[in-house]
Amino acid sequence: MQEQPTPPAENPEWRSVLLGTDPRFNRYRRIMRRMPGSPRCHFCGAPFGGVGSPLARLMGSRRWEKNPNYCRRCFTILDQKRGGAEIPCSLLFADIRGSTALAEALSPSDYRHLVQRFYATAAEVLFRHDAILDKFVGDEVMAIFIPALTGELHAVLALDTGHDLLRATGHGDPGGPWVPVGVGVATGVAFVGSVADPPATTFTALGDVVNVAARLASAARAGELLVTLVAAEAAQLGSERIAALERRDLELRGKAEPVPVLVFDERAGSR
């Protein structure tokens, strides 16, 4: 019989980091965020390139050789403090729509350049809104908004990020977007923390709310931001604003009941 993987464990030290009650980590991340440069560590935001990178390296935030998405300092935390905690948070997924047709219409090199431009644009928007960049997968990006970085405003920032990412990719421009993108945002309780064994250890979020956000991005049309009602209420949109938005009940894969979502269409300027 195949051995089942051990589920990630709750860790009180992680809870303090994720909820923003660990002053040392918060202070360090604020310092890293003020340093200009890109790309950055996916966990603390330390710059690996640009004018801020020399100072970050002096502080121990060099790329970790076995996983260049993290700096050595953060990977020590991820490795030594394995586990995480269940916390309220918001998740954002953004997906290039019609990527199969795009890949067919473009040369492999041109398609690669398009995806790389999307990655760079998404990373810049996410970091500007205090998101944690979880991963790029194919033509999709995943981001986590946690209380430690946003306070109770994680849903507000997730929605703002979705709008800004759609604008940054050209939705709403007279000539149309330079890449068609759909975005999904969901808010709820997820397990957030460090999972897997080195060198594959990564910081991520797990749970139903993560799956819902991913499904919403896949269901969104180009230029659309789909938001769960829970996320909209957490973002304090107000009953009048919510009532004025288009509502859809989506049949999402893996969900027993339709999921009600609100639709923001950046093409129509319906923010």
C-alpha cells in the first residue's frame, strides 16, 4: 500500500507570522519592500535585481541556489519551521484567456515573450498591493493576501489588484488588451504555510477557497474579474454596490452547488 503524505501541521510560530503579530518578520519585510528592484523573493519581497539588491544581499537575502524563487534567509524559515496555520485570507488567480489559440497563432518565441511580459506585469502589480506571489503555472498566476501584510483589508487589496492587473494588461483601452486576461478572487479560511520537503519546499495556500478562486479565473471572460459574495462583503462594497453588479451562479467543477459571484467588467468601465 502506498504511503500517504503527511498533512501540513499547524504551527503557532507560523500563526504569529501570518496574522502579523510577529514584529521581527514584519519589520524585515517592510525594509525589503522599500528597496527597489526586481525580481523579488516570493516570501519576504527582497529584491534579487536592481539597485536595491546589493543591500539585500548584505542582509542575507541572496537567491537560494536550490529554489531561486526564495532568498536564503526565507528558505531557512520555510525549512526549519515546516507547517503553517489556518487563517482568513484572500486568493487571486489570473489566467490568460484563449491561450491555446494564442500559442497557435504566434511563433513559440513570440508566445514566450508574451507570457514573460504577463508574468512581469503581474508580479509588479501584485507586489505593489502587498500580495504574496505564490506561483506562476503555465499561463496563470496565483497570489495570496494575508492579514500580516494587509491587516483586515486583504479582500479590498485582492479586488484592487484584480482591477489594476486588468488595466495593466490593456483591458479598457480603445485598442483592446495586449493579452486577454480573466481574474478570480475568493475570500475565506485557508491553510497557509510551508509545505513539501527540500528542495521542493514552498510557501502556498491550500483549501476550498483556493480551488474556488482558481475556478473563477478559469470561468472569467477576458477583461472580467469574478468575485465571490464573501469576498465582496469582506471588501465592504456595500449592499447598493453589490446589488448594482451583474451576478452569476456558476457551476464550478468539484462544487455540489452553484457558486454565486459578482462580475466586474473592466472593458465596460464597471468598476
